[in-house]
Amino acid sequence: MNLTFDGESVSAGSDARERFYDARGYGRPAGADLTLAPVEAAHLLYRGDIETVRDSREGSGLGFREFLCSQAVSEVDFFVYKDLRDRGFYLSPVADTDEQTDFVVFPRGDGPWDDTVAYRIRAISERTDLSAASLRSFAQSTMEGTAVLAVVDEESEVTYLELSERPVSGSTHHEIPRVTGELLADRVVVWEPPEPLHEKGFYGQRLDQAGDPVQLSLIEAAYLASEEILDIENGGGQTAEAAITERGRAVEGDRFDRRSRVYTDLRNAGVVPKTGFKFGADFRTYEDVESVDNLGHSELLVRVLSDSHVFEPRDLALDVRLAHGVRKRMVFALVDEGIDWLSVTRLTP
């Protein structure tokens, strides 16, 4: 069988089309002939379905070893392609015009001749940094199929991370009477709190037991002040919101404003955010709080990041693994002019 590589793709005749495309979903038809992407040709060479590919520029025959070492195909792409083929999927490389997607994967039993796509894959090395903006764009693409990041580690194993937009919503809305607190170094204490403040609205934490004062985080206090629910006695002539925000910025810098925006968005959506410190996150969240005496498990871990943040894949994997281990979903709140909610979960195709 005569297969020719021109530096960009591999051309084959009608026999190849029948054998590889019609029967097994490799390549794309070019009239009666077949065009294979380099990664598809590499996989056929690896399997021994073809012995060599002739390089039309040099006239030499390339076996699997020579083809992979020639940089005709990325080894990262090859390991992802091979892994998905080993799992029983048909998949096709995507044209270079799509900078976000490397492969589309078809549902089991379907192939490139069908109209359905299960996943769109972006293949990267574990050493490839990723901007939050690029992940958001990948998840928001209108292209068919679930967005999946395929990360190839240094031992050539592949981890799949599913990306999706995850709007948040809940049903926690309670009327809280106006309260007065005192601003300390990095929190606010409400010395005589009404019962709904903590027991219903799940704001703050009792110092010890029912009836005790309630300590509020600066984030919680800033939100309550912005809603004109909280006054403070020692604001130095400033409004409660201004005094608390100034203290928050002194403690956290710009991070306070980002977290405050996300906290406000969650509360306005009926979701209760509480500290996620013990999980390495900004918040853990509760969607439906009737009373702290009947509190279920939190559903999400939320990390608040600037839209310009850059991820290392191992950090993504760590966050997702931790969230899964405590029965929660990992969500990143990406703050720019607005807030985008990016959910990342482990996927086993």
C-alpha cells in the first residue's frame, strides 16, 4: 500500500479508504482516496497495520520510530489518541484552524461518518501552563461535544478533566433584622445577634454555643453592610461598608475585592458561601439552608481567581482530586468585568 507524507498529511489510495476509513474510522475521504492526519498514520504504524510511510520530500521510508521521532506528530497527541483508541472510541483530529480543540471523539459505536460528537479534546503535557481565560473559552465553545482536557503526565498516562460552565443557584433567602457589630483586626463581632443571623442565614459563627456573640468574617460583614443590615460602632466616621472594605483590602489586597464580588454573587443567587480554608479553597457552598440545625453537606468548593490567572495542570488535578475526595464539585470563579463559573471534574471516558 502506497502512503505518502508531504510534511502535513499522509495521502493514500482507494484501498486505504476501504480498509481504514470505512472499516475503522481513520482519516477523511478525499474523493476515492484517503487523507490521514500524522497522528492517525503514527497509530497505524504503531499497530503494524502499515509498515512505512514514504516522505515525499526526501524519498525515504519512515517506520513508526522514525515517524514519531521526526516531529511529524506530537508525542502528547499520539498518547492521547492511542489511549482513546484503546478505550474503544473512534476519534478524529481537528483542523489547525481550531486552536482550542485537538480531537473530536464520537460516542461508542459511532464514527466520523455519523453526526454526533461525545467529547472535544484538548491534549496537553502536564508541563503546559494554561490561562484561566483559555479554559473558559474552551468550555464556552459552541462546538459540539463536552470540553475535555487530556493531560499526559511524564510517564505517558492520561488524565481527563471535564470542563463546563456551572451557573450557581440556590434557595436560601431569609430576612435578617438590622444588627450592630464591632470591627476588630480582621473580623467583626456582633455582641447581641438576633437568632436569624446565624441560625437561619448562616452568617458567621457563634463564639461557642447558642446565645453567644457571632463573629463574622470581613467578607460576610462587607456583604451585610452593603445590604444595609450591618452597622458598626467603631467606623471612624466612615460608613460600615467603607470601613470594612478598607480593612479587608489592608488584610488581603486586591484578593478581597474579588472574593467579595463572588460572595455577593453567590448570596444573591440564594447560595450560602462559608470559608473553604480547610479544603484549600476560598469557599464551600450550601444551596438550600433552612436552619443550621439541619444542615446538609456543602456541594461546591469555590476558588476565586482573576481571569488572568495561569494554571499548572498539576494544580488543577490536585483541586479536582481533593474536591472529589470530600464529595464536592470543584468550581473556579473567574473574575474579570463579570464572573464566569468554570466547573472541573475528573472524567473516565
